[in-house]
Amino acid sequence: MHHLRHLILLALLTLALVGCTVRQLTPSTPLPPRPISTSTTVLPSVTVPPRTPPPPPPSSATSSPRPAATTPAAASAAASATPARTATQAATQAPSGAFPPYQSPTPRPTSTDPVQIGLVATVQAGLALTPTPRPASKAATTSGYASIAALPIQGRGGDREWWLVYPTGSRFGGDMPLEMWLAVYHRTPSGWQRVSRLVLDQGPDFLAEESVSQIQVASPLTWLAVSSGTGAHGGLFQVFSFDGQALREVVHHGQGNPDAGEVRDVNGDKLSDIILNTTEYYVSCYACGVRLWRYEVQRFQGDRLVKVELTKLPATAPAEARRLNDRAVDLANGELWKDAQATISQAASLAPQDATVAWNAALIKLHAEPRGRQAAEGPAKFLSSIFYGDYKAAVDLLRPLEPAQWAALDADVLIFGTQNLMDEMTTRALAVEPNLAEAYFLRGLEAVTVDRSKPQPQPPRRSYADGLADLAKAVQLNPQEPLFAKGLAYFRARR
């Protein structure tokens, strides 16, 4: 997976250097209030019931490494020598619902499969790509894809031999933008038959052979994941279903980073889930390195995907486990991830078999771990501590400084120039912890330190007077904290 991400990023940066037109994936408009997770696909919310893993594959079913993409030259050379696949080979196709549990991807060898080579030759011949005239100063070239890849897939009807075919390389690799597409073929006695073809007109800009894979899941449908590149450094994650007749796009999620999404077992039940990366990479600027890590998780339920939400336990659950679980959910909704992770761990120890608690623990861990690492090791520890929900650590960073220096803390990411983001984080925390003096203090500090004489990317939500009120509230809640009293006195005198 990391190799694929590096490959995609390298290819896209190369395109950017030669002047390719790119699309801006991240909006420059003001950020709206953010929920715990966002999605580009509207999905129903469900209370998560326990899941039973699919049955193991029958002993006769086998799986083999995926053949590599075949270049047009190799395909043409071997097309006439393609033998028919035997009944024994066709019988290795596993029936629907017989997928093994989640497995990590394995490297794929260079293709020597004559069936695959013959299919690629058939598809390549149908593309009818011809040399395109160029200016006199340049030689004529062939407009086309880097290669055509063919992936054997398990589909409905175990007696059929299904293959997914797609181009690799850049959309801008020829003399004009190329069409990117997916197509499903199966073999008949008279030759290859194309069952479905879907043009990917909303991206990607770059496809590698490893970009496409089948998702192993017990379902009446065949599911495919496509992780590709777009723009200068963006990523696109798509999920497609195939019902034996037509390919359909189910998820289309773009991100300003190559890691737009992935297939992973999130909660440890050995079943594949979908993770959409909804992280904010432009807290101030992309190169500043500070991220507001966020994710959405979707799980397979029959022939559809459903979004997994943080969920409270019913009144019938054991009292202490329910109290801890529900408290952890509240803390997570308040972006207090450090305390949420500690609390849900206690709930999980009391109810280790509860599926809802297990999912809540997995979702909280997914957010808490990267935020905790960033707070400990990343740039701008002040802002990163707030994203982690560790307000005491953020306040401690102010102690060595005088009040006149506080506005410059983490100036490399313009912490006090992103008023609405700061206001949003502290307000959400206070909705859960109304006596959190540190959150009042930091929300007030932002309001009194912003330079209102200069144009701001967003109008501040709170006035200077509102900021003083928050500072005074912090002093009221914790009168023994000298830092709070010192800050209130300084900014009152400046008014």
C-alpha cells in the first residue's frame, strides 16, 4: 500500500512539473462546522449489530497472485497463441459468498498467463489507437495508455470466468486527455464478451496496476476498490459494485492527499471495511504539516454500504459499561479524544463481547492515535494538543511566555488567524465539559489576540468583549490558576 501511494505521488508530482492542468480538491471557502466524520456519499446510519464472519472458502477453491499488467507489444505477440482455459481451471472460481476473511495484499509477479495476455490483446485491438501528427520539430507518437491491466475477479455465477480490465498510466499521457474506464469481460465458446464498461469521467488522472483490487466480502455483489491519483498531490478513492450485468459506482471520495481512502479491517472482526479519509490538510497551508485528522468508516451489509456511527448503549445494557461507553461517545463528539480513548478502554474491559462497544473503541482509536502522535511529535504542538483534546497540555505551553508573546505561539501555522476553527474546537469541548476552564481561556485568548485591523480569512465569531468574558469565566472556574488571572489582567488593560 505504501509503495502504491509513493508511486502515485511521484507520478503526479512529475505531471505538475511539466505544467499539467490540475484540479483543486480542497475548497478555499470558509470551513463549516465539522461533524465527527463527513462523506461525499449519503448513506443511512445504523446501530451496529454483531456480525458473523462469512463461511470459509470451500476446499476446492484456490486463490492465486494477481497477474501483472501486460503491455500492448507483449499482448499482440501472444494473442494468437492463447489456449482455451480448461474446465479444471474454470472450476477454481469461488461461488458468491465464499470469500476468505480479510487478507493483506501480496506482491504480484509478472504475467505469463496466456488467457490474460489474450484478453489484453483483444481489448488493445479494440482501442484502435493510431499515431497522432505532431509539430515538425517533434516526431510522431502513438497516443495511448501505459498499458492495459486485466484482473481476474470472483463474480456471480461460479461457472463463468470474469475479468476486470482497465488502463494504466496518466490521463494526460498522450497528445490529448484519455478516457479512463473499467470494463468486465467473460469468456464464451466464441471468444471474449464485454459485459459492462463504465467511463470514469470524474477522475482519476492516474491509474497504476495496483490501483484496482477486489474487496473480499460476503455479499451477493462483487465489490471493487480503486485508489488512484488526481491533480498535483491529490487522491481519489472509489468503490464499485458488479451484479453480473453492470458496474456501478457506489463511493466517490476525493482528497487533497494521495491517501483518500482504503480497505481495512477496522474493528478486528476480520471483515473488510471502508475508510474514507476526511482529514483537513489545509489547517493553514498544506506544507505547514498540521492536520486535523478525521475519518469516516463504512461497513458492508448485504448488497449495500452503511456508515458506522459512534453509538450509545441501550438502557438494558449493564449499568457501568453503559455509563462508560456513553461518556466516551460524548467526549469524542466534543473532540476530547485523549479522554475518550481512555474511557472507552474501560468500557471495553467490562463488555469485551459487545459489538457496539467494540466499534466505538475502533472509531475512537482511529481518530485518537494520529492526533496523539501529532501532539507529541509533530509541528505546532499548541494547536495539535487542542486537536487531541489535551487542553491542559496546550495551556502549559503558554507558561514560559509573557502574555504579549502568546499570539505568536505556533505562528508558523497562523493559529490565531484561524478564528472559527479554534472557536469551533473549544465550543464543542465546552458542550461536553462545561466546566473546562482551559477551553474557556483558550477560546477567549483567540478573540483578544486576533489583529482586527488586518483583513482576516474569516470574520471572527467573537468580539474582544466576548474574549474577555471567556477569560473571566476561566478565572471563575479555577481561581487558583495564576496564568488565567495574569492573562485577564493583561488583556483588560489593553482594551
